Amino acid sequence: PAVDAGWAEEVRALAQAQDAVVLAHNYQLPEIQDVAHFTGDSLALSRIAAESTASTIVFCGVHFMAETAKILSPEKTVLIPDAGAGCSLADSITADQLRSWKAEHPGAVVVSYVNTTAAVKAETDVCCTSSNAVEVVESIPADREVLFLPDQFLGAHVRRITGRQNMHVWAGECHVHAGISGPALTAQSEAHPEADLYVHPECGCATSALYLAGAGAVPAEHVKILSTGGMLDAAREAKPGGTVLVATEVGMLHQLRRAAPEVDFRAVNDRASCHYMKMITPAKLLRALREGRDEVHVDPELAERGRAAVQRMIAIGQ
Ligand code: 13P
Ligand code: SF4
């Protein structure tokens, strides 16, 4: 087994002794998801971090998630079991690049995906996650220009749903989701023509999924573009005995199979694993609780400037 028998008990006991809440993203290793007090998508975890009364948050996820928790709750101790757990999408725009982009579009409203650094959030008007990106953009008056960053596939999805023309989209991407391609989705869907498709909007294949539905190759009601939390809600309603093709990071399959054991969930790309998410190992979680590391610090001035944008994010789409 990946963990020995006493590991989960020790994690829970140390967390209790230190008044710590353990949060895990849906892409974490199964044993980390199972030991956490809460497992969820980016938005749900941000809300839990903001509302928790625990004095310490141990964030099993990537660095921007722990930073977001610290921005929301500067008085709490926020730990991440490995501060090296980054995100290729958050790395696809810097605060300097954003400042230059803003200078080209004076007066535009800046909407940043939560997958951004604290320095980028400090330059942002409102953050969003994949669960509420459409609602966030719809909340902005129609005559205001929007700068949407950094994910081009999520941006294209939001533009498609809202029909918004005055929205500019940054050309960033997540290397894991960009690698879940249209041809892979089409091939899987031909092999399983009766299957539902759950597609994360960061995927390179999000457009292909809608194309398959538009062309009648897949019934439109079988195609669902969803955040990881949205996938879990859909799974609870899924037909027992059915097949679902899942286009997102493979860690998601664990929660889906738990939520609906009678459904056959299959990864569209079974190599779509985020090595940053998988840097959080059982041993490092234990180390975090024993040694109080790695502690996440956000420059108080940046945190102050980014806080309102993150607070708007957690308020929209409740
Ligand atoms: P959600 O959990 O918000 O769908 O985010 C996906 C993701 O890529 C997080 O890194
Ligand atoms: Fe970032 Fe992509 Fe990994 Fe999510 S899956 S943490 S967006 S690199």
C-alpha cells in the first residue's frame, strides 16, 4: 500500500492537536483526498478556507490555491506540503505582462482565473474559477471591455456561452488540459457512442466536444462542459451502468468513482496527470503537520490589493 496503517490516524490526530483543517483538491492522490477534511474544486475550497474557524489551513493542492487561502485569511497559518507545487497556467502570465495589457485597454475590467499568482491578482478586478466564470463575466456591464486571463480555452468557452464580443482573452494554457486533444476525444467517443462526455473547460478538446454535439455525432445532452465540482454533481445524477468519458486531470476519477460506483468512468487521456498536484505526497503531508512547513506567505500589500477580487469570486455563483 502507498501508506501504512497508522498514517491516516496520525494525520488526523496531528491536525486536531494543531487546530488545522486539511483541504484537498480533486486532483490530489487518492489517499490525500481520503484523509482530508474537505475535498473539492477550486471555488469550494476557497469558500471553505474563508469560512473555516481553524487557525491553520493545510492546503493539499498547488501554490496559487494556498496563496488564495492566505489572501482571504491573512491571520491564519497556511501550509502547503511542498511549496514547489506550481502551475503551468498560473505561470503563463506575469504581473508585468498584465500591466502592459491593461495599458493597451484603459478602462477594461480584468477577470483573472484563480489559477494566477498573488501579484497578478493584485492587478485584477474580479477573480473566477471554472465553476463561476460565466456568471462572473455576466456580472460585468455589457458596455465594459473585459480582459480575461490567462486560459485561452476557458476564455473561448466563456465567450461562446455569453456571446460577449468585447472580451479579450490571454493566450495561456495548462499543459495538462491542453494535452487532452480533440482527436483523442473524438476517437474515444467513436469507441463509446452511448457515453456522456464530461469536459473541463481548460481542455484543448472543449471546442471539439461542442462540435461533436453540433454535428450530431453525440447527442447534445450527453456533452457537459464542467468544473471538477460540476462533474461530481453530474456524476451523482448519472445513469447506473452507463459510461462517462472524462476529459480532465486523472485524479478526478477517484472522486467520480466514489460518487457513482455503478458508472464506468474512463479518462479521455489517461496520461493527463499534473505532476505539480502529485508533488503533494502522503509523507510530505505528514511532514507539513509535524514541522509546520512549507508555510505560505503573501506580501501583505499584494494580498490587500488582491483581496477584493477574490472576495467577489467567492460571492458570485453561490
Ligand atoms: P477546478 O477544480 O476549479 O475545476 O480547477 C481545475 C484546475 O485545473 C485546478 O488546477
Ligand atoms: Fe495548473 Fe493544470 Fe496542474 Fe491545474 S492541472 S494545477 S491548471 S498545471
